[in-house]
Amino acid sequence: MASIEMRNIVKKYGDGFPAVNDVSMDIADGEFMILVGPSGCGKSTLLRMIVGLEDITSGDMVIGGNRVNDKAPRERNLSMVFQNYALYPHLSVFENIAFPLRLAKAPEDEVKRKVTEASDVLELGEHLDRKPANLSGGQRQRVAMGRAIVRDADAFLFDEPLSNLDAKLRGQMRTEISRLQRRLGITTVYVTHDQTEAMTLGDRVCVLRKGVIQQVASPRELYEQP
Ligand code: ADP
Ligand code: ADP
């Protein structure tokens, strides 16, 4: 687990207007932070800079007390769940979940134990031999979650993980993510367009607009009108 501190983060693509413009924010160890705001306000860019998929133009990104500006994604020990789940089509569910452990060259018995644990939590035990193409949207989403929790990451990053699911599944997965995060107590940054997700999942909600933080507040302060 680790806190995430952003100090005056700026991101410019080319010479355009900054996509992220002087963002400073402290996300506490174990906190669930939601990022909301209109399309193009810089949510994905911010998430990608936390993970290391995007260079920071200026400012400091500090994770668990260490400045990580110059660290590659795999040196940051973070788990990201993408909107499209980014599963490997030629690999089984087991191997998709195991992927980060294989990269880390974990021993076979550890891989087996951790994948089994993750798939039990996510009720994927019966599907471990299947390929992603033969899974429902909800199951695919769970495989992506499995891959995120299988290693002991310092933080979870979610980029609209439920936006491709129908309303019923979205509700189920919302409950599941909430349960999982509280159980694991892992620092989480979660991008969404969905107010219900923001309200049910977030400890705090950060509202971005044109690359600038408009406000950071609890879901109650933000959404419950007097
Ligand atoms: P969303 O609104 O769902 O976040 P976008 O359409 O904004 O998706 O972005 C999809 C991908 O395209 C991202 O990887 C983003 O970095 C990239 N992208 C977004 N805007 C531009 C742009 N103006 N030029 C090049 N790539 C872009
Ligand atoms: P959001 O996730 O809130 O929809 P993004 O972070 O994707 O916003 O985009 C923020 C701004 O940066 C937008 O104006 C977008 O067009 C621009 N942008 C994003 N990715 C790229 C890219 N790879 N190249 C150029 N511009 C980009």
C-alpha cells in the first residue's frame, strides 16, 4: 500500500493547451479516490501519469514517499484496470490472471496459489481454462480485476472499468469492487462518468475541468443537495 502525492503536475501534448494544468492532490494510504469531469478534462492523462504510461511535463509524482517521475511503469508496482480490460485473447483465464506473476518470474506453486485465491474471490474458478472470447462481459471484467489483485500492488488504478457493462452487471461489479477494495484496503484511483459509482465507491471525489481541479469533496458533500 502507498499514498499518492501529486505536486503541481502539468502535462502538455505538443504545444497545445495543457491537458493537465498544475494539479496537486494527496491521496492517502488505503483511500478510494474518484476522478470525474467532462470528456477531455484530463482524467485518463492523470491516471496514465500515475502509472507511468505518460511522461510528466513538470511537477512531481510521489508514490509511497518516493518520487517516481523517471521510473518505468513496471518499477512502480501499481495495477491498472483498463476500460477495454486489455486481456490477451490467446491466453486462458488462468494465464491472463497469472500474467504479472509470470513477468515477475514467480515460482509455479506461488502462481498456482495466487491465481486460485484471486479466482475464488472473483468466482472465476470454473472458467480458468477458457479463453476471453468465450466469456461474458462481466466475467472478462473479473479476469481483469483478477490480474490486478494477483500481485501485491501498492495501488489500483481504474479507467472506467464498468462502462462497457449493462446496468445490472454494473451494479453487481460495483458491489464487488467496493467489497474487494475494502477487504484489501488498497489505495485506489478510479475514473468514471457514473455518479452512482462515484457515490458508492469513493471516499473522496475529485472534479476536474479543463485539466484543473475544481473541487475535492466527499461524495455526500458533492452530490447531496440540501
Ligand atoms: P475517453 O474519452 O474514453 O477517455 P479518448 O477518446 O479521450 O477516450 O482517448 C482515447 C485514446 O486516445 C487515449 O489513449 C488518449 O490518450 C488518446 N487521445 C485522446 N485525445 C487525443 C488527441 N487529441 N491526439 C492523440 N491522441 C489522443
Ligand atoms: P479524459 O480522460 O478526461 O476524457 P484525456 O486525459 O483523455 O481526458 O484528455 C485530456 C486532453 O488531452 C484532451 O484535450 C485530449 O484531446 C488531449 N489528449 C489526450 N491524449 C492525447 C495524446 N496522446 N495526444 C494529444 N492530445 C491528447
